[in-house]
Amino acid sequence: MTIQQLRYAMVISETGSFSRAAETLYVSQPSLTEAIRELEKEIGIIIFNRTSRGVTVTADGKEFLQYAASVCGSYEELMERYVSGEGAKKKFSVSTQHYSFAVKAFVEMVKKFDTREYEFALMEERTREVIMDVALARSEIGILYRSEFNSSAINKLLRTNGLTFHHLIDCDAYVYLYKDHPLAKRKYITFDMLGDYPCLAFDQGDTGSFYYAEEILSTNDYPRMIKANDRATMLNLMVGLNGYTICSGIICEELNGSDYRAVKFRGDAENPSAVMEIGYLLRSNSSPGPIAEQYIEELKRYLGQ
């Protein structure tokens, strides 16, 4: 059993396909298939069920991948600390859903360190990618939300990948829109009021599902829907198309400007509101390093305001 084989298995689980995993890993599919076959033979279990539509993880495979994520994460930390080479910059990376407060906290954290000595990275990504980045030690910390609707699926994915969710703040649902939107000056907005305007949602890719959606009321039947993959595009669509999204209501005007509004969403019997529990992810077998601790403090400071 090698670290390379463990990484291969993790990426196959992440992509749901040997072919997509081979593209991600820049290896040939036959080589990848053989590596996993040898791994399964050595450990005596079947990790993946192969079908014509892709792969699914077996019950034994889920337990194995949880340990694999832990080992890969520890290995990357070991390499980073002791084998990075003399004079190499220390690295710190955050993976997050699309939150301006996560960017603001990152900015304040970076100001406290000498960027000549550190290599920082902040990646706004899809929900599953946030989770896998932390599981595979591409990032030390991840930022996402849970709700009553998606917590079961999110928690299962976290357990499978050896991650722990740490609570930061609970938020009610808000409608986020441009200041000149016809509904921008309302005290509250109901679902029926939104029917004439497009709902904007972050694309979750081929593995997208209701459970991975960044928008809290993802199961509602929106008559108009447009997907985007970055915050800048989302803001432009709000201006150009009177679009809106459902979010936490936490707005960082310093970064996004003062041209946007968050109006309280009022639910009803058919379209109830919900609470977003925003938190950060860490690998279960590790504690945050000094840079991560500083970042968490900046998150708490900003959200506490």
C-alpha cells in the first residue's frame, strides 16, 4: 500500500469516475485501474463498485477512505513541515464557499504575516471541492454551511473523509439583491414576490445536488434559475437581470461595495425559511496551526460584529 494508491482512491471517490480521476491525476486510466486493483487485492476488500455509469463506494470502501483521508492529510503535513526544503516558504491555504466574510478575514489574517516568508492561497470553490481540499490537505481549513435539510448528507461526507465541522455562527435566510431592484426597499420578501425575477445559484458541477447547494432554500421550486461559478458574475447578474440569491445576509461592503442589499426572507407553509449554520472544517486528527488559528480568530471577530 502506498500514499499514491491512497490518493488515487480518494480522487476516484471525489470524481465518481475512473476516467475523470485519471484526467485529474494526469495518469492513464489503465494505470489507475491497475493501481486500485492491486490495492483492493492487498487489503482484501472491494473499495469501488464499477458500473457503466461510473463508480460508487462500497460500505467497506467508505470506512477505508476515511482512514485514507487521515493518512494523506498527515503525510502532507509531515512533508510540508520537514521536507519542504531550506528556505522554502511556509504554505497556508483556505477553501471556502463563496462568502465575502471569508475573504475579509483572510485579508486581515494575511496582514499580520510577512508574505515574503509565506505562500498564501484562498480558493472559492464548489461545496464538495471545499470538503475534498481539506481531506486531501490541499487546504488546512474549509468554510461552508449546514442546515436542517443538508446536515445529514454533509455530515456523512465529512465523516467519510475524516473531517470535523466547527460552529461559527447561525444565520437566518436573506434575499441578496442589487440596491435598485424593485424589492430592495422591502422590510421582508416572501417567495411569491420573487416569481418574476431569476434566482441565481452557484453551479455545483456534475456531482451537484440539492445537498451541496450554497443557497439555503435549494429545494424550492424556482420558476426562473440562472447558475454562475463566481461571485463577480453573480453580482453582475444581479445588476443586469434583477437577479437575486438566498444567503446568510452577511455583507462585506468593504469588498463588495455598498450597491447591494440583504432583505429578510419571510417563509410560509409551502416555502419555509431555514437557519444556516456556518462553520469551518478541519481534519479530525489534527489541530489548527498558528496561521489557521489566526484566521479563525479573524473569522470570529468579523462575524461577531
